[in-house]
Amino acid sequence: MSAPSGKERESSQLAALLDGDDPALFPKLTEQQLDLLRPLGYVREVEAGEVLFSDGDAGYDPMVVLTGRVSVLAGGDEARELVGQRAGDLMVELNLFTGQPVGATGVVREAGRLLVVPAADFRALVGRELVFGDFVLQLLFRRRQALERLLLGIRIIGSRFDRETHRLREFAARNRVAHEWIDSDEPRAASLLAQLGLAAASGPVVLLGGTRTLQNPTNAELAEALGLHETPAATETTFDLVIVGAGPACLAAAVYGASGGFSTAVLDSVAVGGQAATSARIENYLGFPSGISGAELAERGRIQADKFGAHFLIPRRAVGLADRDGYHMIELDDGGELLARVVILGLGVQYRRLSIPGLAEYEGLGVSYATDSAREQLRPGGDAVVVGGANSAGQAALALAEDGRHVYLVAREESLAQTETTISSRSKSGRMHPANAERSSQERSSSSSARHHTPPGSRTRLSSTWTASSSPAQRYAIKSRGGNSTATPSSSKRASPVSSPSATSAQAEHAWQPRRRRRRNGRPPRC
């Protein structure tokens, strides 16, 4: 391995970007965890100055520092020390499971010993040992989120008014690629482009590190450059099962099919996870009582399907379907073809759009239907407007407020309680009632404040500055101006089935009780 460059040595003298003693990101492995790894790996002696892995490598074997110290550098030509790894630290990244290239450089600062575990054996252990596997996955997700906040990785230079720029930013965000967006109107962007001789470039430019650049690439071209593009071998174009779409249902089908021994391929034009992956928080998905982010749910599903040998062909778009010699033939947008005995179509969600003339022209240029996509379209510190007053709107408002921005909520009714009344009246069961929403919001009203503005016309504008709670259960309320009633777009209490509009909170409190079956002849009821 080559010795570190002068810039790498200089970067080691600066403070690390991440705290190596943070137990959430860099917990020390226990002896029990080390006992799981020792039979799979080997001990390697390392010397100061030795380079363990480099930015752009296809991958590296996970390592545990036994003695000595390793410095992890990130930032390409402007290398900075990301973190210092010491005894007991596990050196591994989410790239081990996603297949992305290495995005940092590891340099030994103090001679010592490392426990090296082959990547394939480590992945198998994560899938086999449930407790250890959950520990590793949670750790990797937290580390990736920390890297995303640091704005490290590739750089996307483009105008905030350019649809292609937003497309590339959304693709990077959906695929969990660490990246930084630089508005082309900023002086920094002009300086970077001039250094690369691209001052006259039209459209977005992606800086991959060093002198490697891409000018307005397609999603497939960017995926190819980042190592995300999986191309099946010539002998792997026929599958038992091909799934078009990669949302949660399609991922479940991939897991079931691959675990049953069927050769399985999954196609999607953007990323794994579908619409669910754009959700900041999902609290009604089976198996995650405390909630889970859409991105983490998608990554977990992919890792599970990978474990059983499913192939992910992303980004790939299916553009045709026909029969050929007893098989289904799927035509791909790049001219390729796949043959399958069975095809599952999971074509995704269709968003409900407002009846505003010309709205479609702004989709991707400031109008979005998902939280993660909206974040990619917003400038740092920019305000956001959420249209709607139900559960998803409240979750989106909270998620956007976490970034420290002002969020305005727009609803048709005079208050969110009336919004829920409208929803309840349209429901056959009538299980939603504003009385229950009002009672629940009064319990939550301590965490944020809002102002209720009523502009001319039939629509009401609820504008508020949302404050994210420091507790895991984030709470908020909308207070109507000139009144004491409050309402919340999402309630953690069970909804009241009371359908009478005149029902009070007290009535709703006692109206809903679990129904018990009566005893017959002194004996418990049959199940």
C-alpha cells in the first residue's frame, strides 16, 4: 500500500468530523461479540502509515481494532479526518451490503493488530445471529445518517430551477449516496467548474472525486459510475421470478421467492423501497412498534433479499412485456431482455393531485409528493408548505421542521378538527371523530405553537412554526385563533367510533370499550 499523501497527513492534525467516543456511532465491541468474530477471521499486524483501504475501492473486509489506532479520512482532494478508530472499534460501512464503492481512506496512525473478517463470512454472520445482526444494521444506519449530515461524498452542481438537477439529487438521496448539492448560482460552484474547465457547462455536473466528472448523466450512467449498476451475466437472463417494482410488497415477494429456491430478479427505475422509502417515519408497519424510517425499511428488505440470492437490477425500467417460447419476456429500457416463468407487477402509487392549472410543470421544481424528495428540492433554511391536514401531512411537517425550517400547513377547513370531521363523514365506519382528536391534542399541546390565519375565500391557511420535540415521541398541536380548541393531525390514541357530531370528549372517552363475550352457563366462551 502507498504511504498517505501530504494532504492526508495535514488532515490528521485537524479535529475529527465525528466523535470516536460517541457510543451511538462507535460502540466498543463486547467480549461476547468478539467471540463470534474470532473463529471467522485472522489477526493482522499493521505498521504506522499503512493504508488499509482507499476512496473508490470496490470494498474491504470488516476489521476490529485490537491495538493501535486507525484514522479514517474522507473528502477526496480536501481530505479531513472523519474519525479515529481505537481498540474495540468495528470498522465497517453500509457499503458492505449495498455494493457501493468505498467512500473513505483508512490509514494506520499507530502500529498494532487488527482482527480481519472476510466480507462474505461477516454478511453470513449478520444474517445468522439475530441479536448481533440487528446491532450491526442499526449501527450502520446511524453511521450513514451521520455521513449524510456532513454533506460528504459526490458533489452535484446545478441550478435549483433545473429539473435534471433535482432528478440527480433525488436519485442520490433515494439510493443513500452521500452527496452535497451546490447551487450553480453560488461563487463556489463557478470556482469548482473553472478548475475543471467546465465553466461553460450546461445542465448539472456531478463531481465524483479527483478529476472525474459527469455532465447531466442519466440515472443509469450515474449508477454505473458509483458502482450501483448490477448487470446480470449472459447466462443469468432467465429467472423463475421477475418482480417489476421494489416497494415493500415487492421486497417481501423477493424474500419469499428467493428463500424458496426460485431464481429471482427485482427491477426498479430509481431505487429500492418505492414510495414507502420516501417516508420520514412509518409507524403502522407490522413488526416495528416504535416506528421506522422508510429508507431503513427499504435497506433492511434489500439486505434480507440479498441474503437469499435475489438479484437487484436498479436502475432499470421495464418498457415491454410479451410471450416467448412459454416464458414471459420483459423488455428493458437499455435494450436488454429478461425471461421469466412468473412476473409480478408492483407498479407503485399514483399521487392525488390538486386541480391547479400548470401544477405539473412545477413537479420536481418545488412541488413534491414525498418528504425526502421535498428535502432535496429545498434550499438550506428555506420555508416549506404542506397541503393537507391528515396523518401524512402532520408527519411531513414534523420531518421538515427537524431541519430547522419554518413549515406552513394549508387545510381547507377552519381547523384540523374540522378536517378530521370531513374525513369521518366520508368513512363508512365513522371511527374518526374530532372529539377524540381534540382530547388527544390537548394532551400534546405543550411542544409547539402555531398561528391560525383565515384569508379571504373558502380555504383556510394554518401557518405555524413547528418545533421538533427532543423526545422520541414528537408532539405538536394547532391552536385556533380566538378559541381554546386544539387539534392534531395524528393521534396515538385509538380513534373513537362515536359518529354523532354532538358527542363530547367525555362521551368519546367512555363510548369505546373493548367488547367482551359473555359466559354461557358459567363457562368461558369458545374461541
